Amino acid sequence: MSPISIGVLAVSMSIDAFIASVGKGASARRPSFGNAIRTGAIFGLVETITPVIGWSAGVAASQYVAQVDHWIAFLLLAAVGVHMVFQAWARDAEEEAGPSSLWTTIGTAVGTSLDAMAVGVSLAFLDVNIFIIASAIGLATMVMSSTGMLAGRFLGKRFGRVAEAVGGCALFGLGALILFEHLTAV
């Protein structure tokens, strides 16, 4: 994967965490910098681990699906992307962030990182360094979650749906690019 593709993937995988953090920041009266960094670190760590778990499962299955691996990568990325777009518009506009306890933050981080696990499965079928990609996803998630927490009181939920829809479209496009490159390779 090119550095640009890795960047697009990292930002796309971070959108859910950013939106959840904006919601947490919007529900807090005035989130502190330390709380924003803590939230970002938790989201980033979880989002770093889940693609590696998915990748490991994909590697275990890759020998059985080598002939159609590009289609699996496309279908998984496209499904996650389409799901993100639909989720962006189906989300209740009045949805409130819950209390900001450590366990609530961890639970939210796990919930928003399940799509990264599916992407990790699709990456197992490609010739990529999962640790570089997982680190990029984790770093992007940490930065975006911390920023989202601090920006939450200003942004509220106005722009969250659009950002999630754009991230979903980017994942779909990345899957289509992988499929196109594999089908047109000589």
C-alpha cells in the first residue's frame, strides 16, 4: 500500500472514534486537555490492536481463499464503507454521550473499532506490513479522538454525519482501488 492509501485508511478508520469523542466533548461542560489525551490514548490503543487481530484471523484463512482474496478485500472494505455511510444518516440526532468513566470510554473505543478488525481481515490478503498500518490507524485515532473531545463543545453533532459518510466513501473507494489494481495487473 502506498503512504497515501495508508493515510486514507487511517483517517477513515478514525472517523467513528472522532465522532464518539465529539459527542463526549459536547456532553462534557468543558473537557480538560488531560481528559482529551486520555480518551485519545484509549481509542488509539484499541484501534491499533483490532486490525492486528483481524489480520491474524485473515492470515489463518488466507491459504484457503488465495484465488479470491482481492474480492474478499474489496467486499469487506466496501461493506464497512457502506455501513459507515448508512450509520451516519441513521444515527439518532439526539443521541447523547454517556458518562465519561474509564469503562465507558473503553467500551466505546471497542465498539468503534470493530470496523478496523474487519479491515484487518481484508489486509491479510494483501502484501502489507500490518504493524505500520495498525500504528498509523492508532496514531490517527489518538489525534482525532483527542481533537474531537476538545472540539466537541464547538462542533456538537453538526458535522459528524458528513465526516462519517465521507470516511465510508473513502473505504469503499480504497476497496475498489485494490480490486481494480489486482484485476488489471499484468
